[in-house]
Amino acid sequence: MTAPDDIIRPREEIYRARPERPFRALIDSLVEDLQRLVRLEIALFKREMAGAARRLGVGIAAVVIGAIMALTGWLALFAAAIIALAIVWPPWAATLVLGALALVVAGLLLYLGIRQMRVQSLTPQHTLNTLREDGVWIKERIL
């Protein structure tokens, strides 16, 4: 994806010396230039976000498909472990033991994951502290 030429290389006639104009004309020109700048920045932002959204969509799809494939492989390995253990124990006992083991591991992982995602751990404490310090610094300089 490439940006339009006027975003990369602004027209040179915009920057050429102009004959002296009245103040009102200068203000009007400034307003027009600012409007154009804002429009160009918005257009560039839209293009960048569209590209990022496409890449994000492809990445999410790949992760979801990979997770499904990993789960499928894990289930196949788990079934193989049950079959192997069923050689020594009755099939119901092998399934019960490995199922219980899987639930214990899953419960432990869920507990640890939920503990890591507590609201307080997601709060950007360093940033908030820095902002508070900046506010104090600004107040000291202004007052």
C-alpha cells in the first residue's frame, strides 16, 4: 500500500514565494493550509489503520486456527495416553485418572491466570505516578 503522491511529495507551488498579500488573505491561506493538513493526516491515519486492521485480522485468524490444531493434537495425544494406560489398568480407570489429572492442571492454570489479570495488576501504576509528578511540576512552574 502506498500513499498518494501529494502526501509523500507536497506540491512545490505551495512553497514558492508569493507576492505580498493582505493580512486577511494570509489568515485565509493559513486556515486552508491547516484544513488541508488535517485532511491529509486523517487520510494517512485511515490508510495506516486499514492496513493494521488487515494484518491484525490475518494474525488473529492464524492464531485461532493454530490454537484449534494444537487442541486437536493435544486431544489425540491424551487419547493415546489413555489407551496406553488402559493396557495396565481397566479403560475406565485410565480415563478417570487422566481426566482428573487434566482437570487439576486446568484448574491450577485458571487460578494462576485469573490472579495475574486482577484489575490492580492491569493498572499502569508507573504511568499514573509519572502523570501525577508532571502535574505537580507544572503547578510549581505556573504558580
